Amino acid sequence: MSRTILITGASTGIGAATAIRLAADNDILLHYCRSEQSAQQTAEQVRQRGGRPSLVQADLATEAGCRALAEMVAQQYGKLDVLVNNAGGLVERCPARQIRWDLLEQVFALNTFSAMYLTSLCIPLLEKGEDPSIVNITSIAIRHGAPTATIYGAAKGALDVFTRGLARELAPTIRVNAVAPGVIDTPFHQKYTTPDRLAQFRSQTPLGRLGTAEEIAQAIQFCIENRFLTGETIDLNGGLFMR
């Protein structure tokens, strides 16, 4: 079955790996904000794997950007089968005693408001899809906190709660799940985490290594394809957090 799949933040890392994994015989809508060259490279890999990529630029931290993206999907495809809310970022590390109002707005707009609002706009399109589902990407930071990334963890925590509420509200038509990655070897940590801190994460992880974007993509695919799964958050972190 050919699907129409929208992946936000798809130029690099988990988003790109997911696009490539889901490529075969599907329309893959690759959203990016600034990294056009990386998005083009991902599109080429999607094409090589039998997918039909489309690049879409939008600033999802704004209402206008979310509306523009949803309108493009409606005009060009008329429906949506899968929405992967992957766009997000730390913005900057900040100790709790130094929190600024503008930083709160930036982090929540990028990680929480964008996914909530875009999802709302896409519900009518998903209702027209085949076995439609939504996958939200959260973080291990929702489980055990993350010093200097407390705002980010709280923003992802809100998205985790939104996942469960939305799953109940949209059932039985649309399934909604989340994946909470641990420390994954992607450009995210190249930007925000020192090599010494990454080494510490490795030593603290029972499996003794960082995760890969491809391993997270595999979990996202499971959420999409398992038709009896909804309202769940899959923790994928090498044992760094255990229930």
C-alpha cells in the first residue's frame, strides 16, 4: 500500500533516517526549516530506495509556518496517512536559575506548540488516509530530567501527555503513539553536548553505547505498522532508563 507520509525535521538525524526507512513506494514529504542542502541529500536517498520525495520548507515554531505546511499537503495530496512530529531542538542549554521568558517561548514553540498545532491542522487530512497514524518524538528527558535542559524536557513531557490524550480523542480512526529516544548519535548532540558528556552517557548506558538514528526509525516504523498500538510511548535508550 502506497502511503503519504509527512516527517517534520527530516533533513538530518532521526527524521532523515525515518524518511529513508519508510521510502519504498511512498510519497515522503520532507519538512525542513533551514537545512536545505541536507534535506536534498535525504531526498536523493529516499528516491534511491523507491520513494517519491517532496521538500517542504516551513518554520514550524510559528503559526503561519504550520498553516503553510498543512495547506501544502492539502493542496498537493488531499490526504495524509502518517504524520511524524519529529521537529524540535534544545535551542540552548540553560540552568534552572537562569530561565528567561523568551527562551521558554522558543523551546515550547519549537518542541510542543508546533506539533500540537500542526497535528490539529492535519486531522482532517489524516481522516481521509488509510490506517492513519501519528508518531510524536519525545525524549528520555521526560523520564529522569536533564540538568541545563529542563525546559526541553518539560516541553517534550507536554508532548508525551498530548500523545495519550489525542490517542483517546481520535480513536478508533487515528492511532497516536510516541517514541522517546535516549542519547542518539545525531547532529543534535554534536551541537549541544560535549565529547566528555557523551562519553559519560556511554558509560552510564547498560548497553555501553549511544543509539543510532536508524534504531529510532525502526521503532517509528513499528508504531506506524502495528494496528493494535495506540496511546503508547516507546522508550528506546539502551537501558539508560528502565521502568
